[in-house]
Amino acid sequence: MKATGETIKQRDDPTIDRTIDQEEVARFSRHAAGWWDPAGSYRPLHRLNPARLAFIRGALDAHFHRDPRSLAPFAGLSLCDIGCGGGLIAEPMARLGFAVTAIDADADAIAVAREHAASGGLAIDYRSETAESLAADKRRFDVVLALEIIEHVADPEALLAACSALVKPGGAFIGATLNRTPQAHALAIVGAEYVMRWLPRGTHDWRRFLRPSEFVLGLRRAGLTPTRLKGLRYRPLSGDWAETDDLSVNYLVVAVKP
């Protein structure tokens, strides 16, 4: 771990922080300054964000019975964004009324996120911390998000266990990742990293992608009940993303805590 910024909270318990893959953290840290550059290293996430946000907003409106016309429908609710990076999801969630805690293993990304939130007058509790350590502190949230993070951790099962522990009874979890299919390899790695060069080479390891059945089983084992799966597809003519029933590349999963 780099010595810059805030360091990951250290604990005596060896089971804490099992999800951290130092090579993955270092890889993302090299590009931390570009989180808010829509033409930079995180361009694909900027393009993906409107579709992700629309899905999350719709799923949570339905779960919490909120008015879809309200500007801040989630006032009074808490949310934890795991693997928040520079805050591309945390900021709009705060604007929708959530009290947001956002965590990432990359201290450089957290520094960028804090600066950007402050410039927009947003109060977000950014922490360079892991989901496991937050769960060990008995923190609980109405909503937990883990978007495009599970394919980058060392122990997906430990991450899902921590996510489950962080969700309040009656709360919701939303995760997003890439399917382990030939289509995902062709589009997310060959296409995005080597042909279009939207992402730095080595961003993804196809072997770490999760099939929906694996994600769902992991959630059930962790004590969460999956309720919905939805795919996202890239539309090359318009350059944006849209929801689809095709789960072969990018997909999202919603689960609830009984």
C-alpha cells in the first residue's frame, strides 16, 4: 500500500481485510487523478454511469416505496458505497438524499473523491477502509452498493459476507460485475483494453469475472435474498448504455436482507 494519504485501518484479526488485492489497488491508484475526467482512464464508467444510476434509482424507489418524481426521495436513509473510487456513484446518491459512507482501499482515490465532493458542497463520509473492517465496527446501512468491485478483490466470498453484515434487516444490496463468458472477454478485455483502448491494459482478469449463478449463490450463502437480475449493454451508435435481459457481459443484481 502506498504511503500517501490515509492508510487502511489495521487490525489484529487476520480475517479482516482478506479482500484486498494489493496489485489491484496499485493498478487503480496509478490512475486516481483521472477519476473525474470523462475522457480519461475511467471513460467507460462515465459512459456507464447514467444506466447504472437509473437502475439503482428505480430498484430503490420500488424497494423503499419512494416517489420516483422526488428530487431527494431517500432522505433519512443511509447508504454505503463499497469500492467507491473517486465518487462517481457516491455523489449522485448523496444528491438523492442518502447519508453516504463511501469506502475504497485506494487512499489516492479517496483523496480525489473528498476534494471533488467538497467542491460541490456535498457531505460524504469518505474512508480508506475495507468492508470487513466497517462490518467489524458494527456499522449498518439501509443500502449497500458494490459496483464493479467484486471482480477486483482477493476473496469474493469474504466481500459478500461483509456486505451482508453491513445491510440492515429490511435493507437492500445492489452489486454489479462482468459475466465470465466469451462475449465479456471479447468486449470488456479485447475490445475495451486492446482495440478501443478505453481502459488500461490489465484492468480486468477474465478468470475473476462471476457468472450470475455464482453471484446469486454467494449472496444466498451470505444471508441475502436475490430478487432481480438485469443486464447492461453498450450501444455503439449512440455511445451509451441501456438495460437488457441479456446477462452475457455486464449485469446487476439486487438482493434484500430478511
